[in-house]
Amino acid sequence: MTMQLARNLFLTPRRTLARKVKEICLALLLETRLNKRQIFELYANRVYLGRQGNFAILGLGDAAQAYFRKDVSQLNLPEAAFLAGLVRGPNLYSPYKYPQRALERRNFVMRQMVQTGFIQPAEAERAIAAPLNPAKPARVEGRQAAFFEDMVTQQLRTRFSERELHFGGLRVYTTLDPDLQRAAGEAARAGSAELDRQVKRPKHAAPTDFLQPQLALIALDPHSGDVKALIGGRDYGASQLNHVTARRQPGSAFKPFVYAAALNSGVDGSRPIITPATLLNDEPTQFRFGNKWDKTYEPRDYKEQYRGTVTVREALRDSLNVPTVSLGQMVGYDKVRNLALAAGFNSELKATPSIALGAYVSTPLEVAGAYTIFAHQGQYVAPRCILEVDDPSGGTAWASPVTTRRVLDPRVSYLMVSLLESVVNSGTAADVRARGFRLPAAGKTGTSHDGWFAGFTSNLLAVVWVGYDDDRELNLTGAQSALPIWTEFMKRATSQPSYRNAQPFTAPPGVVSAPIETQTVSPDDADSLTTQNEVFIAGTAPVPPSHGDSSGGIAPAQGQAGPEASTNGEPWGPSQITNDILRPQKSQSPESDAAGAATTPASLSPTEILLPEKNAPAIHSAEVAPSGPLHIQTEPPGLEVLIDGKSVGLSPLTLFLPVGKHTYKVIPPPGRVPAERWIQITAAATMTVNIHY
């Protein structure tokens, strides 16, 4: 018995000579430290007595509950005799598989008790006559907090020895909120039912072979990192794999970190400065990368629907892929990666174009921690499950600290919150509102092989993942799969007193709101101006137009760009724009290109389009001297731009130049001819140059 106890407590069932030697040594050690009664007590609490579902039944206490739905102290004689007889072979004497064999074994035990004088013969006869009525085996559904308990146990094992955990009398205080855990369980069940109705069973698959999609939900306090609720899968009884710690592609749920790296230009002095009103190109694009620009990446928008030109806010709101990758290339994939690492993502992320679309794996736990940089004013807060561990005397054996670090400037964080609010209010996550959740919230959907939704209020952050264990396509978007579960959870969670007082997100000092005007074209070709407020970091916002400017700062371009531009003073029309495409001529050298720029339209190496800004935010110079805006867009982006011989940053960029004639030059990829021309700047319009290599 002592050797069995040693094996059960400290070793594995694997039969090896080394294990047998260890077992003997441990048994001798137990014999010297414990008396027979203590050894028997430990053995009775650890002995294997069968299985129920995927769970082992360990100890007489568990066995009493599993076989008779009773506490061990309430067992009668025949029931206790059955459990005692079961020790010899739980599977051999299973009352469900072999009821007659189990009955005979029970009766044998009671006859042995008569022979040893523990019971009287008459008492034994009455007990032997009683039928064996084990409880009906029920489908095992693990405790709601079982996945959380496993995480706590894993963390404890990194701090304490097995002996301390089993015999040290430690008291563990966790972060779990029972009310939120209950809400998470209810939301998971409701969401699973809706999910199953949407998922189609593969053809020729029997219902019993149909693999249901799994799910995970983690909710935490974004200000302390305390994990308040955790669902690691559909059914702990069926699978103990905790999907909260399983690595999968987050898809578009990662995009906010690309935009955060870009908006950081408003405070770190990098160029170009990106704001929520910055224009991005949305059309099929091939991105080149690698040390020799010899690798290509061609992202596509959802359903291959492209918008032409969009603002940063629109690109994130509608989860557009091409503008996001373009923005990542503009900022630098390494900067995106560095920001993600600082926000708690794993180091397997690579600085490639696909990082912008969440192609590298991460866990829901990592995503939840990373989103705290938005919900907690730019500070990362590490998730934690344990508050402290006390020893038997009440002293603190270990306290888990709140771990934070500054990742974003609070102003940048607020701009991101504002963008993510747009996602929930009118973007890909608008179904949150349609499903009845009304409190201020921000979040982002994600779709890869799986579905994701990460969102937060002012005091609660939650991430939901849905997908298959074998990583096959879910064929549902994050808005269709994960968002309904998130919404159900948040509706239940915010009905609790502690979380119902979610407040509107407030801007920190240094953030301003400014009106921007957008020119739109109606079906009858009539231009119209619409005004809306946008948020900016102070110093990056456009200055409103003067009272004498009746154009509102936007008008069809009338500037010049070499002899090809309109010279009659009339605005360019669509036909003129189409005809002003300059075709490349590979035989020209950089010198001949620069010398002939003013006289030979075919001398430019890249394809160049010069056109007035359509649907562009109204931007006005803050300078007293008359000036006008120039927007330069290149493909590929990230090329150096020189104005009047001086470097002004990387494309795409928008800058203000004094009214008059200026030269611009774009430094091309290796082996290509630079574009250098002159352009006439006016105060009445934004001039746009598109250059394609």
C-alpha cells in the first residue's frame, strides 16, 4: 500500500526499472515519516477507483459522489463494501459494465468482514440481500471554473513544491468573480447554440463524428489585469484543453496595433505624421519586401470590394486589408512588431507585411493583455489569476504584483479608443448595438481560420475566440461567431452592480476635436461638402478655413505639374485626368529623366497620375503666408520624397507648401528611375500625385 501511495503521489504509472527504484525509496521515506493510519488515510484519498467521462475518480470521497451521489460519511454498509471491493480492480468490477461481478465482489467483502469480526453474520445477510443500485452515470460537465482552476494550479507549481501544495496548508486567493464566471458560462452556452445552428456539418459525416467548434472567453479588469471570468472550452468534461492559452491566428483583431504604431507618429517625431483623417489607398496592391525587395505580398479586401481612397478611421472601422498593410509598410513592420511585443504578444511575430493582418499566432490571453494598452490609457497590464497565497499562520507566502508598463502615449491610446468605438458603433462590429448592448464600448472583430472579438468598456475587457481544434476553416466571420458570445456576456456582466456603471471614454489633455470637410460626388455628378468632427493630437489638426474662403478649402485642382497639366485655367475634368497618365520608359537614365522632365512626357520612369483630391478632408495651412496642401502617394509606399531638393519624409504624406512653383522628387526602389518634376501649388485645392513603379 505504501508503494502504491508513493506512486500515486509522486510518480507516473509508467513501468520502468528506474520508476520502481524511486518507488521503493519513496515508500521507505514515507514509512519513516508517517504512521500506518496516516498512510492509509492518504491512500484512501488518492486511490484510483474508476472513471466518469474523461475524469479519473480518485479517493473514496470522489467515489461516493460518483457512484452513489453521497458524501462518504452517509454511505451504508453495502455501499461502503462495494467501494472497498472496487480498489482491487475498478474496471474489472465496474457496476455499469459488469453489474453481477460487482455484486459478487461486494458480497465477498462483507463475508470477509464477518470472518474478521467487523460485522455480525445477521447484519451481513441483510446487507447481502440488498440490491446494488449505483447512481445512473450522468454526462460529466466540468465545473464552470475548472479551466481557471487549472491555470491557477499551473502558476502555483512554478512557485511552490508539490509537497507544499499538498501538505503545506496554503490558502490561495484568486481574482475570479463568481458572478462574472456565471455570466460567462451562460453566454458560452447561448453562443454555442447559435454557433451550432450556423455551422454546417461536413457532407457524409455522421452526427456523432461531427466535430463541433470550440470557444474561449477571457474577461479581465483592464486596470489591474485581474482575470474575472474564464471559459477555456465548450465542455471541460469532454476536453480539458484550455483554448485561452492555445495559439491561433488573431486575424484582424491584431490590426489596432498597426494603427497604434502609425498614430504614434503624432508624438514621437517620426514622419509622415498619421492622423485619423490621413488618406490611405484601397485598391489591389502588390507589396514588395525583403532585403532585395524580391518577395511579394498581395492582400485582398473582404469579398474583393475596394473603396479607392479612405481615411484611417474608415480603414479600421471597416477592417480593410490593403490600407492596413499599406499603413504598416509606411510606418515600418519592425515598429509594428516592437509595439506588439511591448503589448505582450509572443516573440514569434515577424516584421513582414502579413503581420499587419494578424497572420502570426497568439493566444486569447495574450490578446486580452495587449488590449489593455487601449483600455488603460496606454499602459500594458499583465493578466493575473492569483492575488496572494497565505501560509497556515495567516502570513503571506507570496503576493502577485500588478505588472504594468507604458506602451503608448495616453493621447495615442485615446485616438485608438475613438477609432475602435467607430468599429462598434458603425463598423464591422455594429451588430453589438443591434443585439442590444448600449453602454459605451470599443472593440475589433477578427477573422482568420477562426473568429475573434476583442472589446472593452471603461471597466471590463473581454476577448472571445471561436474555432476548430484541427484548425480548419470556420467559414464564419468574427462578427458572426465570436461577437454574439461577447455581446451576451457583456449584457449579463453589466447587469451586475460592479460593472453597470461603465463610463464614456474621455480624452486626456493634448487631444483636440476639429471639424473636417469631405467632398463627395452624388450620382448626378454634383459635388457636395459634408462636415464631421475628428479627433487629433494637438498640433496635428488642420486649421479651419478663413471666413473669406467660400470654397471650404476643397475644390477641383487648378494647379500645374509640367506642361502636361491644364494651362487654360479651367479645372481638370475626368477625361483630362485619364489622359494624364505618364507611361514609363525604362531606357532613360536618372540624369536624362531629370533633364527632360519639363519637356518630354514619356521621360518619367514610373507611372504617374496627378489628380485633384476626391473625398479628401479639408486641410488648411496654419501659416499666415498663403500656402496649399500637396499629397504624394506612391506604390510601393515608404519611398523618400524631396521637395525643392530637401527630404520631407516617406510616402504617402501630405504637407503644406507656399503658393507657387515647386519641384518634387521621389527616390525609387533599387534599379528604377527617380521621378522629378515641378508642380504649381494653389491655396484653393489639395494637389495629389500618385506614382506607381
